[in-house]
Amino acid sequence: MISMKTLLASAVLLVAVPQVAQAEILVGFVTGLSGPVSSIGIPNAKGIAAGQAYVGEIGEEKLRIIQLDDGSDPTASARNARKLVEQEKVDILIGTSGAPQTLAMATAAIEMKIPMIAVSPIAPVPPGDGGPWVVQTPQPTPLLVQGIVDHMKARGLKTVAFIGFSDAFGDLMYDSLSQSAKAADIKVIANERYARSDSSVTAQVLRAIAARPDAIMLGGTGTPGALPVIALSERGYKGPLYGNHGLISADFLRLAGKAANGIICPTGPVTAAEQLPASNPIQKVALAFRAAFEKANGEAPTDSFSSYSFDGWLVLADAAKRAMATGAKPGSPEFRTALRQALFSTKEVVGTQGVYSYTPADRHGVDDRSRVLVQIEDGKYKLLP
């Protein structure tokens, strides 16, 4: 029998032994929960929540998110990134909604030498000291637009007009269209722009129609992306209309209504997960994403933006596992470095939007497996052959 004296001695010994606190991998997440890009930012936040529900820890280390709202303001995006790194001491950044906001955040990440996963498309950024530091989950715009141009060429179209945002995203879309169209001997005969906060695009639409293009391509996203679609319908435009992955949105479909019927969009495989062949490895992950999304948010996903942040979480989880294997501890400069090196040696991580393999020379990490064409019909997306 164990004596009371022995039990007391054991208790004292347990108290005297210092307890090792469990480390956490801190993830700084910035998104636009308010402001004009909130139709993207709110889904991004729901996608991160789905990711944490799907993978909540690496080994014995928990993945903890610190989330901040940038109000769709690029200045706030950069400020939040600095706060997360300098005050909260996060190990990695993920964000944000909108190309201008993400570019501002990426610039700050590079300056602070912290790895970042961008969940909105951005133009190339400088590598930085010891870099590069930033990868992104959205497909490169030229890869997506090439799908549109190939479709135009197959239909024998010779001219196209562009109506898009007057910001970095609009520039990405227009520049990609110009390059791909030139190689396909298709002429871009109009370049009309509007601000995300505009309430009317009548003048831009009238000028685009007046150019008499064989087709029109849209370079807007989310809620404000519906403006030219509605205006074109009201003015009786009946020609081919091409969109982009940013129009895969319940808010866009709700606002555009019947006017959206017939729009052809390049997008990631998750949009048509059920229509993919069972042999496609993306189908399994895409369906798992939907289950995790419902678990975390109590509803089914109705957009494409949430899947980009979910994929960012999968990329993070894979890189964090390999960074932990180096012996570096979360919260240390060594772990940040190991995490960055792991990000840029990612190989064949299957997500919902593509299969990711990053290198220092390739911050996108995807190939043609990340692109499908869908046509909008009565609020649904039909996979095109």
C-alpha cells in the first residue's frame, strides 16, 4: 500500500517540475469583412474557418488564427499585416480580399521577411531579401484568360471589347487578354474601365457596344461585377459574353439574375466538383471542402472565393508539417525561415482549385489542371467540354 507520505512527496515533485507549454503555430489572417470587397472577404473568412475545421493541428501543435478586418482598404491591409507580425508575433500571413489590398499586404510581408499566402490574384512582386516570401492560391490570370481566348478562337471570333475594374485586378485581366488575344490573332478593340464603387457603367457599355465587337470580356468581380452585365442586357446586347473566376459568386448571380445567363467563365475545378470525373483527384478534395465548410459555417458554399483561402490553409498545413520536421519551433525566426523554405518546395498538394507545386521561380504553383470553363444557366454552372 502506498503511504500518505509517499503521495504527498509525489505531489510536491509534480508541482516542482516545470510544465512545458504547448506551442502554437500562429496564423495572421487579413480579409475584408466590410467595405466594397466584402463580397469576397466574407467568403474568404468562411473558407479559412473551413480549413481550420478540416486541419486543426500539425502533430501536437495547434494552428491558431488571429483575424483582422481591413475594411477593403489597402492601407489597412498593410497596417494589419504589420500589427500581426510585430505585435502578435504570427508565424505566417494569409490574405486578403481584392488585388490592391493583397498587393499592399504582400509588400509589407516582404519588408518584414515573413512568409505569406495570398488568396487574391496579384501582379508579380519583388522577391525581397532572402526571398521570395509570397505564394498565391488563385490561378495566374494569363492561365485563366487563355482558356477564354482558346474558346473565342474555336468559335471563329476576331474582335473583343473589355469592360473591367479601373484597378490592379482590371489591369491583370486586360493585360492577360491583350497578350493571349494577340497570339491568337484576335483584336482587342475597346478597353473600358469603372471603379468598384461606381453605381453606373452606362457610358462604358455604350462605348463598348459601339465598337461592334464579336464578343465582350468582363474584368470585374463579385457584387460590382454585375453592373456591366445588367447594363449590357438592358441595351439589348446579344453577343458572346465572357467572364472570369471572380464572377463565381452567389452575390453576383443574385444581382445579375437572368442577365448572367450564357456567360462563359474560366474557373477552378471546385465550381463543378460533381461534374468532374471520379478519376480527377481534385474532386475528392473539393467535396471534402464542402463538407468542412458546412461544418464550420452551418451552410453550403456558394462562391469560389472561400475555396482559395481553404486551399491556402491546405498549403500552409503541408508546409508547416515539413517545417516542424526541421526541429524549428513556432514563434522563432528559424521557424519562419523553415516555413518559407517549405512553401517554396511544395509538391503536388491537391486542393480544390488545382494541384500546387511551388518553387522560387513559380509563385502560382498550378498548371492546366486548375482551369475549367463553365457556362452560367439559371444560377448554375455547367461544365463545358
